[in-house]
Amino acid sequence: MDDVTARRADSARRAVVAVWRIEAAKIVAVLTRYTGDFALAEDLAQEALAEALEQWPERGLPRNGAAWLTQVGKRRAVDHWRRQERYADRIAALGHDLEREQDAAADAVPWDPDEIADDVLRLVFTACHPALPQQARVALTLRVVGGLETAEIARAFLVPVATIQQRIVRAKQALADAGVPFETPSRAERPARIAAVLGVLYLIFTEGHAATEGDDWMRPDLALEALRLARILAALQPDEPEVHGLLALLELTAARFPARVDAQGAPVLLADQDRRRWDRGAIRRGRAALRRAEGFGRGLGAYGLQAAIAECHAVAPSVEATDWRRIVAAYEGLERLRPSPVVALNRAVALSMADGPDAGPAAALAIVDGLAGERALAASHLLPSVRGELLARLGRDAEAAGAFALAAERTRNARERAVLLARAASPRR
Amino acid sequence: MQYMLIMRDSDEAIEASKDIPFEQIIEAMGKYNEAMMQAGVLIAGEGLTDASEGFVVDFSHETPLITDGPYGETKELFNGFWILEVASREEAAEWASRCPLGPGSKLEVRRVHGVEDFPADNEWIEKEIGWREEQAERRAAQQG
């Protein structure tokens, strides 16, 4: 293949992928409604995508890609049932409908515009169902709601493609085994189910912005994908304050991405970031989402409170000029909602900044030392790295160096380790 | 990556739109905006009022010269914009081609600057670009 042909083929492929990214959730949702079987619908949708990838680059893009893909999916459903020799009467009826639909309008929207948003929401709840392990929820959500290809998901999580494929196959089987209906949860179940969805989006985001293993400090594509999914959810579930709280948190955190790595790709801590590089547009959107979350007047949830903390940083011209009192208060709220040693540790850091150069670090160190026995922090680099910082500020250099060295030993992120080792060598920076 | 969709209307397009009921235009645009919001790609967007309310500030002279709109010699007028956050140029093109506009209207689609676009003679930026390429290569290596 010569260069021009190759480039054209590549561009056509990307055009298919672009349409898929926009339409995947709706197509899977509509095929689930059509077949009454989520696992089958997902297979059919993937078959339709494969067919598009084969045909569109050669024949050109159809006028209405969504209709084309949905039609192929439906035809494959009929083929599937025919092979199974089941539902004979249903097949005849469906086949007839299908022909009529095709004749009627290739340009028509291939779903009921009044129902599609609810169907996509059902899809979100299905992909994030508690019957599934967390990793499976993440993979399934990225594929069916985000419209990502398996290879893309695998690349984002640095695992082999086969691993993601397996997770998705098992997830679909688990949903079928559990007889999970294609429904939005009942009123009683709702809070827990919404929390599960938010948890999946948060996990995708954090996986993107702080890789737990390996050399990549940031994998921004995944974080942006989580942001997109959060925006989708905010459009589908505008009445849930925490959805806006999560969206606010993600926007305000992503706003700092441009300043989070230095020229060598090493992480830059909040205190040292060039705040002029923060994304003002993202800050504006994040603050708007936070105001919306607060506007319900029911108090902020755990994501909303974290967003409020991120907002304090986002609007502050410098570390010193940050409203640390408000941050301490938000962490106190967070501790009441979700008591955890990690939150206590963060509150200690905020307190160290709020209470003056000597009293602050001393009070914080007392909290931090009180957490020494916490099992949740026993293997983490967080406790010793915070301890190192506080000791350094109190002028106890030798102890600080020891704490930083311990933290460096514990982190699994190569770039973070380099930062901690540098502090161990020179605790006061 | 972010793209700006800039709506450019010719006089004939503006004239022609006067024959279409306002409600109909609002509804079509509303649906378009809603679709982009529900897809999580719409970052910002505004429509602009009639050019007669606007003016042009021209910097060709010693002191900036202000001319009231509409601006006689201009063939096309900017009438609004959207900013989308998408994964590819093709995705921006797909959204742009779905815009409910008619003959005489154009969408100019431009990519919004990211960190990667700052002047390359800046040492900091150069290093950052090098680092990003390194990451991309590593990813490619992991893939294949």
C-alpha cells in the first residue's frame, strides 16, 4: 500500500471509530431493548462495528452511521435466532419489521428519541452492577458506555488485550447468571447503585491521573474519558447532587494536569506547580458543577467535599494564600461521612498549613503519629512522606530524611520514587 | 483535544433563515446542543446577536479605529461557536457535519491550543514534547 492510500485508510478507520464513540452506548442500549439480552446485544454491536470497519473505509461513510450500525446489529440478531432455531414466529415478524424499517428511512433516527436517554442510563447501571467485580465494571463501562475498543482499554490499563476480553466475557456471563434486568434501580436501591456508578467513573479517572504502577505518572486519555462519562451521567441524571459533585471534582483535578509534570516528566507537587498553567476553562466548569451540587441544599457528599477542597486550591494564587481553614473543615466533613486514615492524614496536612509555621506542623505531626498503627497505611508511602514533610518543616532533618527514604522504598511509581529520594537527600528542599 | 466550531453565515443564509419559523430553528439547535451535552463533549458554546449590535476595532492605524456593524465588505459573519472536547479530528468532523445548518452557512473547525502547542524554542516545552513522544513510543512498544 502506498502512503496516500494508507493514510486514507487510516483516516477512514478513525472516522468509523469516531462515529462508534458517539453512538456505541445508544446502539448497545437499543439492541438490548430489541433482543432483551444485554450480553447478546453487546456481541451484536461489536459485530456491527467490525463490519463497519471493514466496509466503510472501502465504500465510504453512510449518511447515517447510527442507523447503519443498528440495522446490521438487528440483522445479526435475526441470524442468531435463526441459527438457534428458536422463536420461529418472532423471527418472521422481526424480519418483516426490519425490511419495512430499512425501506422507510435510512436517514431516520434509529431509536425513539424520548426513550434513548433512559435506555443509556439503564446501560450505565448494568455495566456498573454490584454483581460484577470492580475491574469488570470498569472494562465494561469503557466499552459499552464509552465506546472504547478492547485494545484501547488494554493499553490504558497496561494489560494484554486478552485480559480485557476475558473480563468482558466473564462480566456478561455474570450478569446473565445473576439474571440482572435491563432496568434503572428501584428507589430503595438507587443511592447505592448511583454510588457504584460514581465509584467506577472515579476509578477510571484516578487510574488515568496517577498510575499506581509503572513509569507513567499520568495517562491523561483515561482521565479525559472519565470526565466525558461524568458529563454524560450529569446530563442523564441531573437530579443527583453527587453526580455534579463528582463532575466538579474531576474537572477541578484535571485543571491541574498541565502543571503536574516537569520537563523531565517527573511529578510536580501542588505546592511547586506553576499555577498559570492550570486550565482556567476546566476550573470554571468545575466550579459551575460544584455550585450545582451545592444548590440542592442537602449538603455535599464525599465527592462534592473533595471538589470543594480542589476548588480552594484552584482559586488560590499561591499555597500561602490558600484558604486552608476551609480545607480543614471540608476534610472534617469528609471524615464524618467516610472515616478513613487517609482522610485523617490529609486533614493533618491541611491543618499544618492552617495553623502557622510552627504550631501547624506540630499539631499535624501529632495526628500523623497517631495514625502509625493504622493497617490501611502500613504499606503505603503516604504516611512516611507526609511525616517527612512535617519533620522537615520543624527542622528535624535527620528524622525527615529517614521518613522520606522509607516512603521512597514503599512507592511503586518510579517517578514518585525519584522525587522522594531527592527529598531524602535534601529534606528541606 | 479541543476543537472550536465557528459558525459563519453569508448574507443569503441569514436572509433564507428569516423564512424559517424561529421556533423551528431553536428546536433544531436545541436538539443538536442536547445531543452534544448528552455525549459529554460540549465544553462551551454561545450564539451571537445580530451584527448590527456589534462593531469592529481595526488596529491598522495609529489609534484603533472603531467601525459599527454590519461591516459592509464582509462576506461572512461569525454567528456563534461551540468548543468540543473529543478524541480525534474525525470526531470533531462528525459532530460538525451534524449541525443543523443550511446552504450559505459554513462551520470553520479549528483546534484549540493545548500545552503541546506552546513555542518550541522554549526549553521547558521542548523537553515536555520529548517526554510525550517517549511515552507514545513506550505505549506503542507495549502494544505490539
